[in-house]
Amino acid sequence: MKNPLTMPNKPKKTTTKPGSSKQAAENQDENLKKAVHGATPPTTQLSKVKFSANAPVRKEKRQNSSRFNISKNRELVKLPPIMDTPPEGREEMFVNKLRQCCTIFDFVVDPLSDLKSKEIKRGVLNELVEYVAHNRDVITEPIYPEAVNMFAVNMFRALPPSSSPTGAEFDPEEDEPALEAAWPHLQIVHEFFLRFLESPDFQPNIAKKYIDQKFVLHLIELFDSEDPRERDFLKTTLHRIYGKFLGLRAYIRKQINNVFYRFIYETEKHNGVAELLEILGSIINGFALPLKEEHKVFLLKVLLPLHKVKSLSVYHPQLAYCVVQFLEKDKALTHPVIMGLLKFWPKVHSPKEVMFLNELEEILDAIKPQEFQDVMVPLFKQLAKCVSSPHFQVAERTLYFFNNEVIIGLIQENTATIMPIMFPALYKNSKAHWNKTIHSLIFNGLKLFMDMDQKLFDECVHQFKLDRQKEKEIAEKRELVWSKIKDTADRNPNSKLVYQAFGGAGDAPSPLSSLNNLGEMDEALPTEDELKSTIPVVPATPTKTPTDAAGGGAAIRRRSELPQDIYTQKALEAHKRPDEPGLKPNPEAGVSGGASPSGGT
């Protein structure tokens, strides 16, 4: 069964021929919209490491273990199967097997110990999963405390310290996740508890005595586990609890907010941010209108500050999904969201700038004309800076905004305001930028502005030249002042001693070269004939980074061949996500609105 949690298929990379840039841009935008505007939040990847067959093998297994309270009596006796027990004794046998599964074994210090008992427990857990999944009227009232206690005893523990105690930043594309050594038992415990929660026999009114705030708090603390397989199960479990226990919803949202606050303002380290955002994306999708004030505060005080954390790339797809869901619910939030993005705009981190630009384009696709007019001046001032960025991917991603028909329409309605802001950056970099692809894209943008309003375009060209002339005059005056200062200094009899003391000799160089720089820049500016000539069309496919010349395949960033753990690779490939319905808006009463007695969503 296909997991509804998964996003629509990623757009396939297609090669575009010259002359098809507009169509390619439309296809790219359409695929991106499907990903961000989908009905379900983006699914968190288990691992971004690209395993290579030729990479050296890591000798030590990348496994870690939490601190479990190992049971003293770990010798288990195999009990008869529940289905072989008479019907009147099955409930008691069910309870006995749940208690038997509360025995905790050692998987780290002595992994070969108690092998027989470990296998008995694993078999019992598998039997319980099958029993709950395929039988009805088996979850009676005495089962609830035993099932919840069995889950708590096995799962709630002190998590191990970080695998990088020096505090080095985790790179999901190169660093392998540390796997939990006790996973052979933990996985089946997770599966049982999910079957238990989703069983038709499950009654929240009885379970709420045992699944309380303390239980939820311990569950959320486990999201910091380094094992992505465990976080995958926790994500589904917490979402099920949120959907079934109306009284715990406000508390769950509050505790998730607290995790984010600590992550943003204190530690900047947490392994489960992407999974928690995935849950919130599903919750936000079900918010009723009008939005409550607490939800708006959450957007502005929690989601937007998450953009400033240096590890944004780990969870940005889920974060962008949450933001876009809010804006689809309430268009009036567009202004504070865009101003918040501009506030946290990265200064020296180009990959983050590209992520901001991707998210910004999705927001502009859904913005209202009135909201756009309120933010267009600061917005396009920032975009003008991005066009002038020496990092070609930032400039390139910004210039692809001109391939978006929605954004072109907004620009066309406000050409008188936007063109004077964008024109200097476009005109200045049309030949001065070091990357030739940027030259062609800028010419496309200039041609677009010229077609919109030829008269205003000519005025911008004229104003640009006047501003450049003023800069030259100012530079000449500055040069003259410095020349006078130098002549005065040269008349000092001790001037040669000063030159020698500072490592110089003879005449000092000209203090400023700004006049020469302006002259060189004027030579690099396009002429009016070049602007009015036929503009070459460039494919609307973002330029990829260089690849190995001998490879000849898709261009990817070259990385060092780090030692890889084959056990980690096999474990992640063998993991199967829960095959139950994914994180989608719950159709139960109260999930999609604020009508529940406890405050709803």
C-alpha cells in the first residue's frame, strides 16, 4: 500500500533545448508547486548519504545505545500461543505476554548474552502484533495499562550522547546516522503500539487514564534520537495520539513549541526537527478558519525564527510546507511572513539564500496584489542584492523569477516602482558578472522590462548614466583631495623616513583607484543597440556544479570518499515505514477546527 505521507514524485530532470526556456520554466514551477502545495507534508528522508560501491568500508559499526535499565531476571520461559489458549483464558495470557515483554536486555556491553531469552521476547512481540492486527474485541479494559506500561518500559530511556561530542555540525549528506543497538526489539514494540492505537477496539476514553501529559512529554523527548528509523515511528505515533486525544492537543503543540524554542535560542542541536515539522504540517492543514491568535503567534515567533538556524537544510522542505499552509489559510499573513524572511535573510551563506529564494517564489505564487504592493519595495531591494551576488547560483535562482508568469504579472502591474529598483543591478551586471550564464539571464530580464515600458526603461538608462557621472565627479574630487594631502606630506623632510618605516620607498601609490574602476565598469556596460537587439534565449534549467570530466553523467558536487558503514546502509534500506495512513488531516470531529471542548486545534 502506498504511504499517503509521501509527497508527489519528485520532478524528473529533463534536458531542455534552446528556445524552450519558457516551457521548461513552467514545468519546473508546476512540479515545485505540487511539492509545496501538496495535501500531505514532505516526508523526512531517513538518510541523505549517497552510498558508493567503491567507498572504503568503515570497520566499526555506527551503532549507539541508550542507557536502558537492564532487568535483573532476564530468563524468559516460552508461553503457549494466545490463539491456542481457551477463549476464557486469552485475556490473561495476553497480559502475561505483555508483562514478559517488559524484560529489558543488554545489546551493547554483552550483545551475545541471553540470546535464547532475546529470541523468545522477539517472538512474543511479533505474536502480539499479529494478534492485535487480525483479531477483534481483544483490547479489553485490563489490557490498556499493561500495553502502555510495556511501551513505556521499553522506549522511555536516557538517550545516548551525540556521536560527535566535539560539537561538530552534522552533515546529513556525508555523516551517517548512529543506529540504536536495541532496535531488533524496539522496532516491534513500536509496531505493536501503533497497531494498538489504530485498532477498532481502541477506546480513547479508557486510554486517557494512562496516555497522559507525562507520557506525551517522554514521547516527544525521544524525537532527539539519532536513529532515523525510530523517529519515523515516533512521528506516526504522536500524530495518532494527537488525532485521538482531544484533551492533549494543546499540550502537544505547547511541548513541540518548547522543543523549537530550545533549538532556536539555546542548543541549535536537535535530531527530530524535520519530523516534528512534518507532524505540524498535517495539523496546520486541518486548522479551521478564522485562525486563532495562538496559531498566528506560532507562525511568527516559532516557524519564522527557525529560518535563521545554520542547519536549515535538514528540515527546510517541511518548514516551507508549514509556512505555505498558513498562507493558504490566511492571505493576510503574507506581509509579516515576507518581512520576517527578509529580517532573517542570510548574509554570507549562499546555499541558505537559494533555499530562501525557493520559498519566496512559492509565497509569491499565492500572494494577493494588495499584499504584494505592501512588501514589493523591501522585497525587490533584496532581490536586487541577490542579482549582484558573486555566487552564481544565488544570482541565477533570482533571475529565474522572471520565468514565473505570476511574478511577471505582479511586476507588470507595478512596473513604475519595481523597475527603478531592479534596473541598476541588472544593468551593472549584464556584462560585469563573471558567469556567462548570468549575462544571458540578465539580458532576458532587461528585455522583459523594455517590453513592459520602453519609455520608463529609457529613463532608467538615462538616470543610471547620470548617477554614474555623479559617482565619477565625486571620485575625481576625492582623488584631488588625496593628491593635495600627498603633496603636503611629500614636502615634509621626514616623509622618506616614514615611507621606509612602513616598508615603502619613493613615491607612494595613488590612495584611490575608484576612478579607474568606474572607467572599467563603463566599458563593461551594454550599449543601447545591444539591449534592443535580439536577446539569446537560455534554457530555464538551473546550472549544476562542475562534475568529474571523466564521469560524463549528471553533474554533482564532488565529495571525498569517506569510509562507509555497510551495516548502516543495509539497516536503513531494510527499514519499512509504517504502512498505515500517513500524516494527513484527520477526518475525526474537532481535528480540523477549534470546536472541541479542550480548545481543538
